[in-house]
Amino acid sequence: MIKWDGHTHTKFCKHGHSDELERYLDRAVELGFERYSVTEHPPLPERWIDDAPLMAELAMGFEELPAYFAYVGEYKRRYEGRLEVTAGLEIDYLHERFDFTERIVEPWADTLEDIVMSVHYLPGRGGMRCVDYKPDDFRTNLLDYYGTMERVVDAYFDHVELAIAAAARLPGRKRIGHIGLIAKFRTALPPADGEQVRERMERLVPLLAKAGIGVDVNTAGLRVATCGEAYVPEWMIRACVEAGVDCVYGSDSHKPEQVGFGWDYWQQAMNAASRGSGAAGAT
């Protein structure tokens, strides 16, 4: 196994930090990382969410993509021999809008090395709504719309299944981002049914294996006060390893000091899974 951070952000993130990528990469080198995937949020369809201030915080515009890829390319050259820097995107699963995803990807197909496909949005009150914005927003625009947490959970994992199928059509290394993101506000909302969540996650494993899609073992939930857990539980990591699904650590860093956050969780979970299955993990 190489030491790899597969989910990170940059100053191009509208809800991130203005520090240059150099600070993130120097931190990665200091921590002994060998590969570092830059996976910024690409554009969204116009008025994807009917909330202009929130839309302005979510993603870069099309006009920024050339500068973003040039920026990452420059750091790839600067850190060659010290750290493998890969150019990627955290692409949103856009329900019934794969045409828009193709519009993002096609001009950069030869440049894209890593794609993290994430489900951040579900149909809700008045259109598409964020699953990870704020607890009150979730309650008003998703929970009240679906009626129960069980229905929200099912809708979320239905979209994750569709995201796996969509990711399989894209170039580069692909993995599904923070599969357990639906639990971000778990202590601030009515509890989800743990058995239901586990059953829905278990259903994903053969789909991932068949599609050749990996899992972003995203540790950002550990630093979220309303979550306190990694977004991929240890049992899911074990099931993925046993099925031959790549499990790639992701700090989801939006600040330089978050690079490497939760690495010990990933390492411990992967070591336990590998001992149990005899598998070697992601490379």
C-alpha cells in the first residue's frame, strides 16, 4: 500500500481556504504521503439549487476549469520526485443530468486522473436540496418533504447506486465519495435506522465490485460535531476489501492543517480488514 490522500480541495473551492496548494502539499510530504489527489468541485447546472447565495458557495464556474487544471499541473511538475500529485475532480451525481457531467469531463478526459463521485443533492422541497448543508435546512427541505428519516435514507442510497452506474462511464480512477454522508447531522436530527443503513450499504458492495469503482474512506465526519464518525464504517471497509473494492483514504481537506486527518482510522481499519481477508488493500 502507498500512503495516499485521495480526496482534497484547493483555493478554487468556494467554501474552502485561500491558501495555495503548496501548503497542502508540503504538509503531505511532511506526513510521508506518496500520492496526493486534488479533487476540486466542478461546475453545477445553473440554479441547480434555487438559492443563489448557497449556489455561489458550492462550485467553481466553467470559466475556472482551465485555470484549475493548469494550477494542478504546475504543482505536479514542482513536486515531481517528492510527491505524486494527481489531477482530479469531485463530481456530483446530478440526477437525470449526465449530459452536464459529460460536458464537464469530455474536454479534460486526457487530464483527469482521479474522479470522486459524490451524492450531495436529493430531490426535496422546491427542487434539489443539499444533504450536507445545515441541520435545519435538512429538516425543512428533506425530512419534512420525505416524511421520515427512513425515506430520506432510502432516497439517498438509491442515488448512490445510480452514482456508481454513472461513475463507471467516466475516465480515470473512480471512487464514490463519503458513502455515509447522510449521517453528517446524525446527532441533530431524528436517528436513522442503523439496520436499514447497513443493509443499504451492503447492497453497494457487489455493485462497486462489478463496476470497478472504489470507495473514498472519508474521515471528515470525525471532525464534524454533529457526526463524530468516519463516513465509511469499519465493517464496510472490511466488506469492500473482501470483495476486491479499492478503499482509498480521503481527508477531504479544505484547509492545509486537515491533510492527513484521520489517517490512523483508515490505517487501523485497513490493517484489520487485510488480516481478516488476506487482501492487500488499495494501490
